[in-house]
Amino acid sequence: MAHKFEIYKDKAGEYRVRFKYNSEIMFSTEGYSSKSGAKSAIESIQKNGPGAPVEDNS
């Protein structure tokens, strides 16, 4: 599998999500107090991400 979401616990004890493609971290989320919050973030990205507009501020 070339891409995946990972849930991990940071040094502060919060749950975070990172998206990896070919072992490279593409992005990470804010911290969540519960694992269910991190899972909800993944579901939101999967649901809303494909149709999200691109904003070019250059």
C-alpha cells in the first residue's frame, strides 16, 4: 500500500493523524484528546477531501 493514515500519540499525550505516501509524511493534524476524535478527523478528510477546492494564494 503506497498511502495510509496513521494515528499516533504525541509527546503531550494527544492523538494525531498523519497521512503518509511511500513512507513520506504528507501532512499531520492537530492534536485530539481521544482516539475517537482522531478517527473522526480521518473520516472527515475522506468524506470532504476529494471535492475540496484548491486555493492558490501565490
